[in-house]
Amino acid sequence: MKKNQIVNFWIEKMATLQEGVGYVDQKPVHVKGALPGQKVEVRISRNRDHHAEGKLLSVLEKSEFETSSFCNHYGECGGCSLQTLPYSAQLEMKKDWICGLLESHLPVEVFKDIEFTGVLPSPKQLAYRNKMEFTFGNAFKGGETNLGLHKKGQFGSVITTDHCQICDSDFMVILSAVLEFFKKRGVEHYNKFSHEGILRHLVVRKGEKTGEILVALSAARPSAEDLSSFVDLVTGLKLQGEIVGVLYVENTGKADAVSGEPVVLYGRDHYYDEILGLRFRISLYSFFQTNTSGAELLYQTAFDGLEDIRGKYIFDLFSGTGTIAQLLAQRAKRVVGIEIVADAVEAAIANAAENELSHCEFRAGDVLEILDHYEGHKPDVIVVDPPRMGIAQKALEKIVAFGAPEILYISCNPKTLAENLSMMALAGYQPVKVTGVDMFPHTSNCETICWLRRRGGNEE
């Protein structure tokens, strides 16, 4: 094979949930976006010693397991890449993926003692997202302004995704109205290459249990008249939920991300939602699981796998806005949450006060630094819910050095989970049970819960 050569072959397996693998002259070719059972047309982009990589040009024959897509944007939008597979097949793929990662990273004697219970389905497979961050842009140079998600494989291009099936229907009403509003007024979208233009992002968040909606416009210097009329537009829409806040974020940075101090144009700078009976105040930048009903399943499953926590001290590391800490504080003697984002810690403290929970405290700072100087009661249970990159080696060494009898690891990235578990196994922690929870149906992501016990810990 040579670079740019076009080849046709069958996809036989998945390397990851984003990459299918087929063979040309017995050499594996990795193809992003391809599914097992498909016959594909591929342009070779790299030819390495042991495998090649290719760009998917077209699907010549569908897999016998595939169904029709449920979204008008499928194939053009880069999201929901698994949507043509039956949901049961998606769960099976995610199960095999997680299990394969664990088997490849853990010693045989550790892996064989793990109880793997598969992947639990999301309570909602459609309209499950409570937060969307839409981008203003165009599909091609000189094209009209769009508002939506990035085009598949083209991060510089944006398409209008006004029929997205995985987010709340109110989001589509807001998106369509906002796009039409600015197009009529002739306000240009921001160009990430020339750094000219005005409109950058539209963020919409909604409480699944409360129906409260927060809308934020990210832009570079729009007129005061545009902002005033923008508020009138949004608050005048007929929605199933209720607009409780409209924000403006002046964003002059070059990165394609929402950043800047939010200014309240209408209402308040936060909304409320509920998980397992507790009420949470959520601001524009607050971390909150994007699948509310899925989060309830995730946390309830995770807590059910712990031993009785009554009278115990718990660390909740990477605690975000304190959701896990507060849920555990209803039964534990004391929960200490540690989070590096100061705004999230402030929100956690406010939420705990509103929920009248006095058995939890929150500390702002880097997990490693705070644990390095911690002089309080040693934890009986440590809960970790780190970002996608997992836990850094030095922080993980400090965590296992506490010698807590139990560790609960909740992960949004099974690959880094498997890497961390390998080190934890060497430190004397046995992964006892692993369960996946599908928080992101039709996509290549999955949450994973792992319960670990310190070997010999129950005897001490």
C-alpha cells in the first residue's frame, strides 16, 4: 500500500469505539468511523510498519446489523457515530471495549478475579443531553452563517444541527430562533482563522427535573441593541421549560472555546436541577453530568456497590460541584471533597448549605498538594472521579498511600482507568467489580465504575 492509494475491504473488528479495522494483504488498516461488517472505500493516509491508517470515503455495503439512522444530520455531523447500530449492539460493543482494555493492562491474576457485569443502558436513549454548546460558523469558506456542531472530520466547518435527536427539544427551538435572529440582523460569525466577526457560541443548559433553562451567548463585542433584542427574543419563545437566565460572555480569546466572565442580561446566572432527591445550583461553567437520569443510575449503582458507609470518613477527589460528596454525606460520618476549580468549590459549598448537609466539607486546590499536607482523619473510603486524562502518577501514589480499605473509581475514559488500575494493583488494590453505565447513547463514550478493595485490608 502507498499513501493516497484507494482500497476496498471489509471491516472485521473495532480497535476502539471510533476505529474499525480491516485487512489489506493481511495488514491491518485502521479506519475512523467504520463499523464491523461494513465494506468500505478508504484512502490510505499512513502506512506504518505494522498497520496502516485510512480515511473513510464511503460505505459500499452496510453491516447486516445496521439499521437506518434516526437523525437528519447523520453522516454530515461528527456526533452519534454508532446510531445505525441497534442499541443492544452498542452496549455489547462498549462492554467488549472496556473488558479488552482491562485485560490488556492488568496482570492475568488480577484480571481473572474481576466480576465484570457488562454495561447498563441509559434510561433515555434520545433527548438525554441537558447541556449543548453550539458554534457559529459556516460549512465552507464564504458560506452562510450556521449554528450547530462541527462537520464530520472538519473542525473548521460548522453545520446547522436544528434536528439533533440527543438533546432536549427546547434546545432546537432556541437554536433555530437565535440563528434566524442574527442572520436577519446581518451579524457575522467569528472566523477562527482570521479572528474577525462577532458571534462565537450559544450554550444552552436545562434542568431535567426542574425545567429551568439557562442560555448564554458567547461573542466578541456585539452591540448593546443586539443584546437587548436577543434577551427579548429568547424570553419570548414558547418552550416546554422556563428561561431563568440569559447571559452574555465577551470572548476575545483565540481558542475555540467558551471563556470569559458571564454577564447577566436577564434573570440569574444559574439554574437548578435534582439528582436522587438533592437539589443542585448549576452555573454556566459548573460541571454537571450531561445525562441527568443517567447520572442517577450511575451514582446509585456506584453507591450500592460500597460496603455500609455509616460512621465512615470519605474522600471525594476531583469532586467538581460536590454531587457525589453530598449524596454520600447523607449516610457517612464525614466527606471531604477536593477540587482544583475554585468556582466549582464555591458552588459545592452553596449546594451543601441549601441541602442542609453539614457532614461534608470542600477544599479548593490540586489533589496532590492537598493530600500531601492533609493531617485530618484518615479515610475509610476514597472516591475518585477524575477528568478524561485519569489520575497523574504522583497523585495516585499519594492516594494509595492512605491505605483506605475501599476505593471507588468512576471513570469517563476506560483507557486511562485501565492504566490507573494497573498501578493500583501493584500497590495492593484488587479491582473487585467493574460495571459500565452508558451515559452517552449512540456515541463512542461510556462511563465505567470500578470497586477496589485493599488486599488484606479487611483483616487489619
